[in-house]
Amino acid sequence: MKRLLPLLVATTSLAFAQAPAPKTSAPARVPGFTLAPPPPTYKPIKFGALTVDVQERMRFEARENNFDFNSAVNGPQDASWLLQRFRLGLGYDVNPWLKFYIQGQDIRELGGSRPNEVGVAASEGDDVFDILKAYVQIGNAKKGMSATIGRQFLSYGDQRLVGPLEWLNQARTFDAVKLRYTSQMWSLDAFVSSPVTFRDHMWNQSPFLDNDESQNDIFSGLYFSTLFVPFNKTTDFYVFHKRDDGNGSFGPIRGDTSFLTFGTLWKGDPAKLGGFDYETEMAYQTGEVSGRNLSAFAGHWGVGYNWLKSSWKPRIGLQYNYSPGDGDPNDGDLGTFQNLYPTNHLFYGFMDTTGWINMHNPQLNISFTPSAKLKVMIDYHLYWMDNTADAWRRVNGVTAVRPVNAASVSAGKFRGQEVDLTAIYKVNPHVGLQAGYSIFFPGDYLADTGPHSTAHFAYVQLQLDF
């Protein structure tokens, strides 16, 4: 199923590290766009119909015990490094309904002792200048029918299942065909895509383009976003389909993968609910994963209160995230929820120990904006295993924190607790700063299965956009 999609592009450069930027004006309520990051506050450079945008991002990270929870061993992840990312985009508006865009990206990981190959031993690695986006956009994506064809980001809802994962240096991109219809009260996306693999010194390719690729990953779906519920920011419904030739992530390969994800997302508008907000996303999956019968449900539920009249705009919220694990790896059935292509960094702790898989995760979230340029966030997480017969998988949804064996199956379910402190400062429309510190206190599960040292993560980030 190899198809060559045109490599032609159109999008805006991304805002600062997925972090909320200070509001400049209320965005128009357009279905399907209410949850998207706000448009950049800067204006890309224009030469008539030609648009040029440039991004430079540098993030210094220091990690200790994040991966092995073992202070007695100084592994490749127990170090510090500098992540550097440069992007250059060129767009051309032929007319109001036809746009071309191409964006190149160069990423480097400097220092530390991790391998310089993207994804190896959790490294973000090097990828010398390559194509991140390249697509043609036909029509107006905010009105009527439009099509986006080529290499592009896919982002839906809160990105719990599908997002560009901009926290990672390389991000995530797809070779895709996306059709969209937008009316005054609703929008519908239909897409078929394949995820791009990042390789240094080689052109990044997806199964659409790589005739030697063996997995044949195809990801498609329908996403229906509405403004029908008057007190909601959005009320969405979706179905996604994922297929590949099977892999060993959830046991030996017994066949192909082909499963559906049915879900819904609701988000309350605090301006219409007296300062209160709420959100829920629930999804059910059915089909086969590597020849195993899949049946799994995952849910997110949250409530909060916003002091809308306060100049600091404080918010306090509680949320609970749940996703099942599999109770028997040998029965031919699979109860482990498949996290698809998410931006998990936004949701389950900034130390990235956890995906929306085999977990219970209550949270306390506090945020406030002492000035128009500064936002501060404090998040407190608790984590439990849903089923110790299954693995605790990291943010990528695949890598296990500890092997599944007799000790882990009989271990306590409490993984531990994490505290995240984050500060975001927008110097001006072109310059953004972000800094954070996270600490993880291990629980019974880690103590019962091996080393259980306290883990630390700190970073500071600078992003420039023009």
C-alpha cells in the first residue's frame, strides 16, 4: 500500500512549546478550531504572496533517575544536554483558495551520553535538515470545503489521542490527505495518513513513501467538532482506525493490527458557567492488535473553577485519568488501551513517565498569571497501576518502566507521586521563555520491583519565532 503523496505544505509556525500564550484577543469560535493553539502573536515575514517564517528553540535539560529510579547507577539518561531545533518555512498564496507551504527542520542533541539517533534509548537525537511539512491547501479551512494534501501535523481535540507532540525536538508529522468541511456550527474532518519516521542522514519517510518499510502503518479517521451545546467550548465525536502488520509491543506477533477507536470530548466554557469549567473525554476500542482481540475503554474527567474577574486569572482544578491494563497476556485477548499518537507530555506529568495506558491518575492543577506575560502552573499527580499483570508503560505507550515478571505481578499498585512546577514568560511576540522543575516520589510498585530512588527533572527553554 505504497503511495507517493505530493510533498507540498501550508501552516503557521507553532506557538511557544505548546504552552498557553498570553491572550491578545478572543479567537473566533470556529468549529474544529476552538481547541487549537492560538494563532501566533507575531506576523511572519511577507514579500507579496510569499511568506517566510523562522523558529529557533533551545532547551537545556537535566535528568536524574527518570528512567531507572536508581541513584546507584549513572546511566545515559542521568545527565544533562542541550536540545536545539531550527525551522524555516516558505509559503506561497496563489490566490485565496490555493496555498503552498514547505517547512524544513534541523534538530541536534548536544552533550550527554545518549545515542544521537532519534528514539534510541529515549534520545531525541540529531536529524540534519529535513522536510517537516510540505503540503498544498485547497479551499478555506475555516469556511466550506477544503483539502490539505501532503506532509502535515494532525491535531484533534486536546491531543490525548492525536497530536503533533511539539515537546519533542523532532515533533510528529504525517504524510496525509485531509478533507474538511466547516459550517457556522460544526466541522467534519476526514483523513488518511501514515506517521513519518525520523532518521538522520536519510530523508524522513512514511510507509506512503518508503517501499522498504515493513509495518505499513495507516491511520485514518473522522472527527466531528460542534458548537451545538451552548455552554460548551466544543462538543466533539470521533472514530479513528489504525492498521499495521503487527509488532511485538504487546506480546509475540500473532497477526495484523486493525482496530477502531470511538470517542467523544466535551469542554465547558467558564464564561458561561459562572467561572466553573469541566471536561471529559472517553474512548472505546475494538478490533485486533497483532492478532489479539482488543476491547478497552479509557476516560478523562475534570472540573475546575476560574476567578475570571481577578487580574491574576487563578484557576484550581481536579481531574482523574483512567486507562485499563491487560489481566492475562496468554489468553489471546488484549485489554490494554492503545494510546495512538498523543501529546502525552501535556497531561500525565512533565517527567514523562506515564502514558494513557494501564493507570489511575488523580491530579490537582493550579495556575495563575501574575502579569500579562507570565503564567505559573503547579500540578500534583498520584499514580496507580490498573493491573500489575500488565506493564507500566512510559509516555510513548510502549517502553516498560519495569519488566513484567513474578515480582511485578505481585507488587503493590501505587507507582508514586509527582509534583510539577512550570513558569512561562512571553518576553514579546517573538521571544518566549519557559522553565520547570519536577520531582517524582516512588511508591510501592517501584519498591517491590527494584530500585526506587527519587527522580528529578529540570529544564529551561528559549524559543524565537519570526
